[in-house]
Amino acid sequence: MAAKVGVGLLGLGTVGGGVASILQSPGERHPLVNELELIRVAVRDLNRPRPVVLDESLLTTDPSAVIQDPAVDVVVEVIGGLEPARSLILQAIAAGKSVVTANKAVIARHGQEIAEAAAAAGVYVLIEAAVGGGIPIIEPLKQSLGGNRINRVSGIINGTTNYILTRMAEEGAAYDAVLKDAQDLGYAEADPAADVDGLDAADKIAILATLAFGGSVERAAVPTEGISGLQGVDVDYANQLGYGVKLLAVAERMAASGDPLPLSLRVQPTLVPKDHPLAGVNGVNNAILVEGDPIGRVMFYGPGAGAGPTASAVVADILNIAGIRQASDGPGKVDPLLAAGSWRPCALVESGDIRQRHYVRFKTKDAPGVIGNVGGCFGQRKVSIQSIVQFNASDAGAEIVVITHEVSQRQMDEALQAIQALPEVLGLAAHLGCLQGDK
Ligand code: HSE
């Protein structure tokens, strides 16, 4: 029988603890889990309480000792953050080890460098846990959907913000208290700003775009807005108009082909019609909707964060590498479906060219003709209105909520500028995206 596959773990936090738990209790899982052996574990502090009971002799504070251990075949990086994680991944590749990582921040920024190093060394870097927690989405995009031309990938890909938005909408819970719960449950990043400001979702949509469209995108250029500026009144108005509000990430092709291929990416709070498949995605769950030709639409749904789901994805990747290793009895040529193969130039379109529907709320004087004037400004810029509603009219003023049909950001910005110059308009109080209904 082939030798066991040695696993070295860099990090023993929420996800690392989950991985160690699975490896320590292989019963009733895939038989290959029995062939995985946890060899060494790098931790920051030997005296910290651990999420899982481990033989102390496995522990070291030196990550290089894990990477260089000859019994370690697969290095699992679950430290998070950019450095030293990136350098350790490259060090493992240089040592001829395949790597499994949940690190979306590193992969979104340095994915091409890492994939090229892995290809040169004939090893794998697998990232199933980097997006969507326990949802299998990376390998389906790389393999199962390979016969499709992908047109759009969109979804809810941050568990923390979806958990917060759901509890605020369902219970009217206070933002700070719900964020604390998300941290206690192991959903939130070490710096929760990465979740609530949309940065984690932007990392993930950049990775999904790379896989869907076959080329790396500039992470820093992804327009990103989180939920910290979202006001309860807009969630309430959206609800009255038949929508929920979700932090949505979108990557779409803007042309059939091109060199570079033009893509539109964005992360922003977005109204989702209640009949849309993404509307029922609540709590820590994530969902990713992939639209391609000829498949049409497929949706991947499940828990998007937390120790167990993320560890499930990490172990899936270790099993992939272990299976290939046992079949070939050692590293060598890589399977082109499992490796990150081709890189072609892709370019993000200017933000003014991003097209979508919009939700806007204006504070206005309660004056005759104000709705007509607002509507006129939109019409002059060829922004077609789907609905316009006045809320809360009183002596103190009124609120006008407009939902548009799909327009470019440029048209929308021009119309908003003209509207804000109207004397009866006191200000633009909210501006969110809005998805098309599903019927
Ligand atoms: N903080 C992330 C989330 C963890 O809430 O989705 C999973 O990547």
C-alpha cells in the first residue's frame, strides 16, 4: 500500500483547528482521509489555548520547520493575512510541496505569481476554501463548468455581512451586537473591517473572475462598498418595495471576446427582488450564481464561513492532492484541470461603464412638482425609471425613492448631479445597486 500522505499545518486558529479535527477523526469520511497524517503544526504561541487537543510534540513556532520536514507532502496555509503567508506559500512551492490555502487576500493579489511558481515546480496550489467557505465553487469553475463560456458570476460571498444583514432585517438587531456574535462564531476576519467594508468579498470576486474568465484582474481596481454606511431606513423601504438588501459581488464579461477581455467587477449593497434565487440566502450562508453558455444558470449554496465548513473545503483539496500523489506516487507533471492553467489579459472597464439598475433615495422639500423635476432630470440623461415613490411627506420634507432600469454608472452620475442641483432637493441620502427580477 502507498505511504501515508503527510500534512503540515501552518496556523491552528478557527480553520486550522477544524482541519486538525477532521484529520483526527477519519471514520465514516472518504477512505482516503485515513491515509492523511498530520505531521507538524506551526503555531504563533505554544502556550495559547487550542481549539483542538493535539499531541504537543507536533507543535512548533517555526513555519519553516513544517515546510522543510521531509515527511510533509502537503502544506496547508491557514494563517491568513498577506505576510508571512505569501512568502511561506512560495517557500513551500520551492521545497517541492503542494499547498492548500484558504487565503483569499494573498490569492487575489499574488495568485498569478503563486500559480506560475507552482507550475514551474510541478506542484499544486489549491484554494477551494478561499471562496464560499464550505461551498464547492473553485473546482466546479475550474473543472465541471469547463465546457462553458462564462458570462457572469454573482453572489453573496461574505458570511459575516450576510449574517449581520439577516439578523438586522429579521430581528431589528443592533449592528454592533450582531458583529460581535459573528466574531464569536468564528465567521469574521481578524480585522472585521475586511468583512463590513466589502474587502473580503472583493478579494473573493477577483478570484472567481480569474477562474471564470481565465485571467488575473487587478484587485485594487475593483469598485468596493461595504455595509457600514447602509441605513435601516433603506432596508425598510426596499422591503416595502419587494426587495431584500444583500452585499452582492458581481463579475461579468462586457464583450464576447477581447484582448484584453473587458470585465466589470463590483461589490456593493444591492436590492435583490424577493423572487430572485439570491433573496432567500440568509445568515452565514453564501450563494454563487454562475451564468454560462450553454449551461444557463447554476447556483452554489451553503455555509460561507466558520471552522467546519471551511475545513471541509481545505480537506477536499488535500484529498485531491493525495489522490493524485498516490496514483502517480510522487510529484511530477500536474493535472491541467486541477492546476491553475492559463492566464490571459483581462482588464476592468472604467467604473462609468458599469451597467446595472440603481436604487436612490433623495431628501427633498415637500414642494409641488418635485417628483416631476426629479423624473425630468433622469429622462434628460436617458435614465429610464422603473418606479418612483414618495415616502414620509410632511412639513419637514419628503423622501423620494427611485429604482431605475439598467443604465451606465456615467449616465446615473450625471443625472444625480443634475438632481442634487435642484433647489427643492436637499440631498442624496442613499445609493445602492438593484438586481433585475427573476421573472
Ligand atoms: N470572514 C469571511 C466571511 C470568512 O465572513 O465570509 C470566510 O472567508
